[in-house]
Amino acid sequence: MTAVPDEAALAARRRHPCMRTPVGSAAVRRRVAGAIAPLGAPHPEVAASVLAVRGASGLTPDAFARRAGVDPEVLCRAEAGEISRDQLPGALRRMVPA
Amino acid sequence: MARLATGDTAAIFALAEHHGHRVAGVVRRQLRSCGVEGIHPEDLQSLVLDACMELHAVAGAWRPGGALPWWWAEGRIRGVVNRFVGVHADALDDHGAHAEREPDPAAPSAEHSLAAAFARLVAEDPRVRLVAEAARAAKVDDVALVCLLDYQIQQGQGDPSPAHTLAERYGTTPDAMRQRICRGRRRLRQVVATDPRFAALSELELVA
């Protein structure tokens, strides 16, 4: 009979080095910004940072906009790289690294 | 996978963070099967990122009723690794001849390009659409159907052993490839023979 791993065992497994992603979030941000830049967006780094925050939250754009208290359209434009960091609404700007 | 399939770019971050180790595992395995032992951590990171970007780019082709998400993704990840290994081999083979040229854009994997071509044909040709519907009814997933078509093409071009050619291309063994083709063809044949909707396909070599 196989024992079902409990929460502690699962947490221990998650801490094991083989379960760690070899990719840093900064590297993913750079790559995503690099993919957005050729589309002509003036602020691809901001777009990648906003996408990173939303990606980590696991929320859809609408749900994330509600949670962050920003207009979904503004969020959409920010994720498209159309808005600079200074133009982001305060709640969103605080989440995005300078 | 569902988030990636909807084209949500933010899902790339979740994929890299929560499943990066699994992607890296597939990358390492495929590298070993291509004869590449040991890889620099930076190259590994780059390959995992390439794989994540590729999965985001092609996730729209994934169907919930088709292959399981992870099984489906593995084929794409293997394609990314094959391209990486292939680029290195090309550079070593004729370095001098290409030294002055602009680098060629990375060619899509055979599986990917064939899947894309098939998806286009499904949209354009009602007969191909019928084949795709028959495949769905027969529970032959997209990857297996693409393999089946690729096998047929190879065979039609006079390849004496298509299973060997395709096994290398899809990162599997010739025996496994033969099994996949045989199983897919048998299921398709059964559906075409029993379901009157697909009677028009009985003449196709694919199910003959």
C-alpha cells in the first residue's frame, strides 16, 4: 500500500532543488519585454513588469483590474506597453519595480 | 494551459515559475537523447525560456479534448531542443560557407509546421475538416494525427523506413512510432467503417 504524502512531505518536495525553476523572474521579464518590443510598443519593460505581477497573481485581466482597483482598459494598455511607469495608476505603479 | 491557450501572455510567468523545473527536465532529457551531455546553466535557462515562449505561441492549437496538456507540451519542448541542437550542428558542419551570411531565422519544427499546415487545411478544405472530425471521434489526438500524416508523406516520398525517420524527428523510438501509427490508423479505420458521417473517407490511403 502506498502512503499518501502529507502536506509537510509535499512542502519538503517543493523545497528540493530539482523542483526549483531554473529561470529567474527577471530573465522571463527581459524575454517577454524583448518579444513585445518589436510590436512597436514604446514601453515594453513596463508591459513585462505588469504582466509579471498579474502572472504571479494567477488572475484574469478583469479580476486583476478589480483587485488592483484600476480601469481594465488602462491595465490592457499597460500590458500592451502603451503606458510609461509614471502614467500608471498609483496602485499599479506600486506593484511595478522602478 | 487553459490560460496559455487563450493567449494570455501573463501565463508565461506562471508557467516559468511553477512548471519551469518540469520544462527543464524535458529539455535535459531531450538533450541527452540528442547526444548532448551536460549543459551550461545559462543555456538551460535560455532553452526553458524558449520553450515557454514557444508554448505560449502555439498554445492556441491545443484542444481540451485532444492530448493531455503536459503530453502535448512535451512535443513542443522537444522541438525547441531539437532546433537548438540542430543549429549547433549546422554551424559546425559548414561554418566557412555560412560565415559571411546573415543568420537564417530559426525554422519551425517539423511537427509544428505540419500541425500549422494541417490547421490551415482544416479551415480551408471540408474534406480535411472531416478527417480532423473523424480523428476526434476516434480519440486520435492532434499530435498522433500529425504523426500519421507525416508518416504517410514520408512513405509516399519513398522513405524505406519512415518510422526511423519520424522517430528521430519526434524524439521517440522507431518501435514507439510504429505503435503510435498503427494504433492511430486502427482507431481511424474503425470510426470510418462504423460511422456513416465519415463514409466518404473510406477511400483515403490514410485509413486504407
